[in-house]
Amino acid sequence: MKATFTYWQDGGQFVGFLDDYPEYQTQGESLEDLKEHLIDLYKDLSTDAIPGVRHRGELVIA
């Protein structure tokens, strides 16, 4: 399983979000630390541990 993410550096922290869930940001002290937090966030989001998560879908319109 793979998930894409967006990240940037803000001062001494790395901040980022999963591209499928841009409204949920997390941070880490290094890029590797951020990746660990993003994995934990993905687990929480995909198991409904966080209420009210918005999901994206795709429609095929003829």
C-alpha cells in the first residue's frame, strides 16, 4: 500500500498531510519522524478512529 503526502519545513519542524486527507496535518522533528506520524494518522483515518472524516470519491458520468 502506498499513499502520497505533501510536506514542508516550518522552522525546525516538518509539517505535512496525506494528499487524500489535506485537512488533517501532522508534524515531526525530522522527515522520517513526520513519515511515522503520517502512517499513524493514516491508520486512525482508515479505521474510523477519527469521527467525521471526509472521503473522496469518483463519479463516471456518461
